[in-house]
Amino acid sequence: MKEQMGSQPNETRRTQSILYVKWHDAHAVAPSWLALDDIVDEPAVVESVGWLVPDAITGHIVLAQSVIGDEGDHILAIPVGMVREMRTLFSGLLQ
């Protein structure tokens, strides 16, 4: 019989913190051909909030939008080198 989603917590991946992360995303600078001198040097700044999934991917901050037990959805992996600001909003919520 298949276990219900989230029925067996995995303590090595379970998170107890919600983070705010401001980061620079890779992005297209134009929808089509563009003179190279017309490239604008402005980053795509993204602000994300989610449950921290610790030690999931080396060199990345991994966030889940929602968590049920040991499962999460809308998982986002942000390369550490792209992070410009990070704050813990809440900690110790899952006891």
C-alpha cells in the first residue's frame, strides 16, 4: 500500500525556516535581434520567499513554496552566487 503524502518525515531534509531571498536571475535582454551597443546593463532582480530545504543542492539556496511532512512543491534552486540579500523570516515553526 502506498504511503500518504507527507506521512514519513525525513529529518535530514525537513525545514523549520522560512527565508526571504533577493537574487539576480538570468534573463533575455531583448525579444529578438538587437544591436550589441543597445544592450542595457540592468539585472533581473527577483524576490522569493519559501521554506528552506537545507543541503538539497550544493551551491544553491533551495526553497519550497509549500511543505506537507517531508514533501514540498514549487521547489526553487537559487545559485548562491546570484543571491544579493537573504533573511530568515521565521524559524522553528515545525515542532
